[in-house]
Amino acid sequence: IGLIVGLLMGITGAGGAVIAIPLFQLFLGSTLKEATVLSLLTVVLGTGVNLMNRVSAVNWKISLGLALSGSIANFLSRPIKEFMPETLIALLLVLIGIFSIL
């Protein structure tokens, strides 16, 4: 799963979670919530490797602002996710996929 996600992230720049979540569910039998946690670790490590190869091209002002605001939003969303049904999370993932295609 890690090889597939890393390869597709490296080639397309696509969000690894969108790729990893269904693979974790299909091959490991993970629930959607478990798969999202596994995908986060996969993406963090894979993105770190990609960053090392492209560190000279980073716009640090934008990147750090996005990382900080995203981290805060992610922290605040944790209690919401615990009570959110998996079908709603799946629907959000579908909408993100459609938006990405468009």
C-alpha cells in the first residue's frame, strides 16, 4: 500500500489520503476511521521524503501559514470526527474526489 501511495503521490501530486484510504479498507479490512489515521501517517512520511527532494522550491511563507492553520483546524476537528458517521465521512471524500477531478 505504501509503495502504491508513494508512487502515485510522487507522480501526480494527488493527496495520498484519497489514494490510501480505500486501499487500507480493501486490503487490511480497516474501518473508514482507522484507514484515515493510517493514511495520515503514510502521507506525513511520504511527503517528508518528497519535501527533502524539493526543499529549494518551497515558498516557506505560504507553506508555514497553511501548515499552522491546517494543524489548528485538524486539532479542532478531532471531537467532531468521533461523532460523525462513517457514511458522512465517505460522502465528504467523494465530494473531494469530484472537486479534484473538476
